[in-house]
Amino acid sequence: MANVDPLSSLDKSKVTDLTYPSADNYIEKVLSRLKKITLRKLLLKLHLYITLWLGAFLVIAGLTGSLLVYTHELDTWLNPELLRVEAGTERQPLFDLIAAANQVSLIKSPPAHLELPKEADDALIVRYQVPMQGQGHKGMNHHFYEVMMNPYTGQVLGGRDRDDALMTFILQIHYKLLAGETGQLLMGITALLTLVLTLSGIYLWWPKLSKIKQAFIIKRNASFTRFNFDLHKTVGIYTAVVMFAVALSGFYFNFPFIFRPAVSFFSPLTEMPRNVKSQAVGKVISPEAVMSTVAARFPDAQIQRVFLPVNPQGSYMVSARQANEVRHKGGTMVWVDQYTGKILQVRDPNEFNAGDAFINLQLPLHNGEILGTVGRILVIIVGFAPLILMVTGIIHWLKKRKAKQIHHARLSSL
């Protein structure tokens, strides 16, 4: 059989190139493309993809966070029959109130702690730990069953599983999307990437000195495209500082095992005292006596919670807020011998080192109370910013994408 050249039948005048690009040419093209990538382009892509991947989670965190700024006030407004009483002049002994609560509690074990009234017309809350053992839990976890008491009359106002309260439900969405550890991981990652979004957004917004004024305003009588873009950049820059603070503290609450060691590297953190034991045995003193001891040590402090001894060797632990503390949930803690009333240990925010003080500020940063009422209102407003930013950002991206598609279509038709 004769050998046939498969290329002999081709018109060689029409064959322009039968060679493949060399490795050198390929590398040169890659390097050429890499040289065209600027920091701005990189951050634009990063900004976009974070929004597309996690924008919905950030919106959920923002909206629920706005509601949680006034958790106690909203809970009281929603449940006045449980949490409001007519103010009186003299309160019943706490041991009597505990005994009455024990009679109606669904949890037949001693209460864990007392939530004292913040205002004269607030109910007293007796809380019981509910043990939970089962799949999805590591070891033994707890949530609370609450019995609300009128502190003046001793009347039982009612009881509830704290997890059934609407505000607790909102908190669980905000913290972990009702999805356990997976949800907590997602919300922690969302908080971390929100820091990236905020910093990259500031960089992308940063104008030339000659255009600094225009960068802070929305142009009047502009087209929808321009209005949408201006709305995105102005909402972003006006909320950036608060957004960064909220995201940073949110990262702490979801990933304390990363955040705390990082802070401790710069300023060693003091561990919370555990299992502080009473040093004597005898008759248990009343919570009122313990509160008097704490009040003598911290005269200007508002006592908020009294944690009861868990066993005959345990101690009382009192949580209070001093007048100079920014946290509405005070960081002052005092451990008291349940038999003698002697103070065993004290945790005073005024004596915190830099690391402990920084950790103690995370909650006030997160809910805005570090700036009082103004700060809380700012956090409520900023809670709506992720929704506005995501909607305006996606609209801007879709419009740019459509414009590029039209441009490429025109080029291909030439």
C-alpha cells in the first residue's frame, strides 16, 4: 500500500499556522495579564464576591442586631403581664420569693440566679438551668426556665422557657442562624469578612482631594444609575466606623477562642474565677445580707444579679454595675462566702489591665451603649445599612455587567 501524506490534499496557502504557542509565549501572556491587575481591581473583585457569597447573612445580622439593641425594653413591651408590676414601697424577702417560685417551676432543682428589677416597676426573675443532653451538644449545656415574681406582693406572674421568648429567638438568628455550631461559624466568618468589606470599601471610596466634597453627597437630579452609585458610597462611608466596631465585636462573640489569644498576646488576660468555695460551714445567710456586703464595698453600684450557691461548698456571686461602667450588664463581680458573708474574690473593671478592659468593651461596642443613647441609635441605623449596600451594590454590578456584555457583542459583530 502506498504511503499517503494526510496534508497533501490541503491548500497550503490557506494554512496560516500549524504550530502551538511555546511555553515562553504562554508565560509572557500570563505575566502581561498579571501586570494589568491593580490593587483597586483586586479589591473590587473581593468586595463583589464577599457581597455575593455572604451578603444575605450580613443583612440578617444587621436587621436582627437593630432589634436586639433594646432587648429588655422590647421584651417588656411584648410581655407586660410577665415583666411589669405596680411599684410598691417594700419588697418581700428573697428567700420567700424563691420558695414561691420553686412551687410553680417546671424545673425541680434549685434556681441558678436571680435577675433583680432594674426599675421600680420591673418584675423579679428567678432563673433555673435546664440541662440538655443529646446529639448536637458537647457534654452538658443549659438554657433557662424563668419564673417572674412581683417583688412587692410575692405574686407569681408566670413562667416561660427563655428560649421561647421572641427576643431570644431573634438573638439565636443573629448569633448562629438557628443552625448550631455551623451557623455560629458562618456568622463568625461573616463578621470577619465584614471587616474586609469595610476597609476595602473605604479604599475604593477614597477620592482625589479635588473631589472630596462630592464624595460625601448624593448628586441632585442625577440618573438612576448615578443615584444608586452615590447612595451606595455615601451610606457605606457614613456607616463605616460603626460597622467596623460592630463587626469586630461580632467576630469576638463568635470566635472568642481566636480573639482572646490574639488580645492576650499584647496584654495577658485574667481568667474568670471558677468554683470559688466558701471557707466555713453553718447557716446560709440571706441574699439580702450578701447584697449589703457588696453595697458596702461598692456604694455606687447597682446590683443586677445574684447567683446562688450550687452546693454546700459553693459561694454567692453577685454581678453589679458601677456608675462609671458603660456596659448595661455590669462587669463588676463579687464572690461572697454563703455562711459568713465574707468577700472571697472581686473582679473590678476599674482595675482591669488593657487586655481585660478591651474585652470588656466588646459588648458596649456591639450594641452602641459605649456612646449611650446616641450610640444605640447609631447601631440601629447602621443595622439597615447592609441591606441598602447589598441592593445598591448588586444593581451597580448588574448594570456594569450588562454594559460589558453589550460592548463585547458589538466588538464581535465587527
